Amino acid sequence: MGLKKSTEKLNNYFGRLRQEKTPKIKPSHVEKVLGKLRAKESDLLEEIEKSHKESKTERLKSKLRVVREQINRGEWLMQEISDAP
């Protein structure tokens, strides 16, 4: 699952949360998305380490910021659905 698709899934889950459809969000699904985002984070860190071109490094760092933001959103979502009745 690419970054775009992971972000779309999280956006979908946030939409359900806003519509108070929390029971329809399965923690295992969110955890799966988080796992893929964490793997992407690890891959990006490796690529940044190996990168020699400044432009490529900056592009990868930008992607890394996006991935970390999505991880934070996913972790917040997990907390919200864990606290839901």
C-alpha cells in the first residue's frame, strides 16, 4: 500500500469518526495501516542515508515528514477508538 492509499484510508477512518461511526472502525485495520506507514518511514530513512544528491535528500525528507504526520494521526485515531464505548 502506497503512501497515498494509506493516507486515504486514514482520512476515511477520520470521516467515520466525525460521523460517530466509531464501531465500524476496526483497530486491526488501523494497526495494519500504521504498520505499513512505519515500514515506509524505515525505508525512507534508509534511502536518505544512502542519498548523495541534495535535491533527492530534500524530497525524501519531505516525504518522511508526511509519513510521520500520518503515523501521528493514526496513533491518535487508535487512542480515540480505544476509548470509545
